[in-house]
Amino acid sequence: MPLQADTLEKLIKDAFSDAKITITDLAGDNDHWSVVIESSAFAGKSRIAQHKMVYDSLQGKMGGELHALQLKTKVLK
């Protein structure tokens, strides 16, 4: 079963409480998402470390319930 936008947002928000999150369904199937996340938690971290933090927040759903994720992270100012 695909991962719904509200579930995706909750997983991210639980890990990054100050996050500003923009979620776009790329294919209209709840299976291919584009997510932009702005959070102060990314300050001082490399882009790779930021993305790993986000993947960790997804609790193993990437590759299962969540098929594809286009990810952009930014430091919240």
C-alpha cells in the first residue's frame, strides 16, 4: 500500500518539529513524492548527512511503502 502524504508529513514532522514541509505527488499515485524540508536541524550538516537524517525519519518505509522520493533539504533561517 502506498504511503499517504499526511503519513509522510507526520513522520518527518516527528523528527524535525520546526520543519517547513512541502510535499508534491509527482505521479498522482501516492507512491512518487517530491519533498522540500526546511529545518534548523540541518545547520552545519552536509547535504548527505541531511538526507540521511530524513531517510532515518522514515523508519524503514523507503523502498517499501514509499517507492520514490525526490528530496531537497534546506536550513531553516
